[in-house]
Amino acid sequence: RIEICGVSCFVLSREPFPALASALRRFRRQQEREDVRLGTIHEALSSHPSSVNVKGFQKRNLILHLTGGGFFAHTIATDLPYLLDWSASSKSVIVIPEYALFPHKFPDAITEVVQIYRALRCGEQATLLGFQPDRIIVSGESVGGNLAAALCVSMISDYEEGQCVELTPRKSAEMVNDLDDASFYGQSGETNINTIPSGEFASESSRYMGLELPDALMLCCPALNLSLDPTPSRIDGANDPVLPSALITTISNSYLGGSPMTNPVASPYFASDTILRGFPPTLIFTSSEDPFLDDSVAFNSRLRSVGVKSSLRAVHDLPHAFWALATAGIPEARQVQKECQQWLAKNFA
């Protein structure tokens, strides 16, 4: 566990990574020596990115994973088994921030996520991690999916309004040009997973001058719409064992604390087409029983309509936020995790 921008973060790597291990040992020694001023050395470096020579650090692909938990808890313990599998299959390092929870309200959590992402992207944390992030994929489940999408909405909106802090430029490959869904998911016909075909073309670029968004998003049952509109899937899923309708109301009211439910940073579902056009390639998993099913379908459709390479995978008969059910041996959830691993490895290639 380390601190990035003052936020506690877990760092995972399934494969041996001596540079990361050495950096974490240095951080622990610093904690022991400077307990009263925890993290001050690294925070000083973070405020002056030009003082860090990132060229001397090895590059490593990174997953920024945002847990679910309804803004009341983090689900790190249940996410850990599949996150280690993701790390192994994609040869990546995973960073899991413990973003602000209740009684904190909007926009505290998304503000922290944006700060952490920017610090990782521009290499400010290279001395802390022992490597320079190369490609970054942001994943999130439930409210973590809300924050992952809100990260893009916030950064693009700030750029459009001229408020964006310019990041260190990074040379990178062009955005992933996905194979068609039929070829990539050709083996998934063995399970009850349906595919809504991806868009016919990818967005020309999800990068703005001086601003680098995530290389891709991977979401599961994202809480994209925190309004309380009674969509058909919310009515059908009112008694979902994980997210019943009363809990949706509690989460929305507690997190927003009076902020407009249609604020696109709080509810990315309401982002304009201009904002959505800047999104990176996106993969959304959902379930036929998920109360947020209709929101995910509509969001995926809008992304595709503005030219973003987006796909939606619908699984039958699983509750909201089912990624961790693979650990319990649920066949559909295990198949989803297999596809997550394949997609991550492919997008990091």
C-alpha cells in the first residue's frame, strides 16, 4: 500500500517486478523514518513533474482499477483474485485507489481519481513506483464504473473549458484498432453471453493536444446514471440481491448530497455527444438482471453513434456487479473473466 496524491492505493503485480518491489521497500522505509511527514518527499516531487527524469525508468502497462461498493465501502478483498489474474494475463501492474467514501460527497471521489490518474499518466509517480506507466487502462465496477467514465468526462470537459493542467507529452502507439467482435469473442458461444456489435469505426483519436486520456475503459454494470428515473430495467431489477431499488436511492442521495443528478461528471450518462466523442475504446459488461442494464445499453449506443469503438457484453441471470462471482465458480462469470483477460492483453499489445 502506498500513497499517491495523498490517497492510499494498493499496488498489485502477479509477475516478479524487482523495480516495483525496490520502490515499495523504499516507501516503507520512508514511512518508518518520517512517520509524522508521511509522503512529503513524493508529494514534493509530484508538484514539480519537470524534476523527475522519467526517461530513466522502465515502462510498464498499468490498470487503474476503481472498486464498487456504493461509495460506502471498497471491494478490494473480493476483487483481488481476478485482479491478480488480470495482472498475470496482461503482464501489467494494477493500482487500486481507496477513493473518498461517505460521509464525503460529490465531487471528492472523482477529484481524487482525476488527480491520481494525471499523476500516473505524466510520470510524476515514477520514483514512487519504480517504473513509468506506458499504456493505462481504467477499469471499474458499479460506482467504480461511474468514476471511470466520469474521469474521461471531467478531463475532456476541463480541456474544453480551458481549465486542464497540461500533462507531460508521451509518445504512444495509435489507439487500439480492435478486431471485429465476432472474431475476438468467437469462443464465447458456449455460454449465455450476447454481444451487441461494436461500432463500425473507432474514434479518430481520444487524445487532445496536451491531454492524454486512458487508452481504454473496461466497465462492469456501471452506475452511469444516478438519477432516480424508473427505467424498465430498474423496475424489473427492483429486488436485485446486490442492488435493490431502495439502495440505489440511498447511494444517489448520499453521494450527490444535493448536487444535480444530471451533472455529467456525477452521472456520465448525461454527457453531451461532444464530450463522448473524445472517449477511448470502451468495453461494458452488464447482466440481463442488472438494474442499470438500460443505462449501459443506451450509453454504449451513444458512444458508437459518435464513432467511439465501444462494445457491450450482456450476461444472462447474474446480479449486479458480478465480476467477483468467477471465484465462486459461476460459469458465466468465469467466461466473462476469461474475456476480460483476453481483452486486456489485446489492448496492451
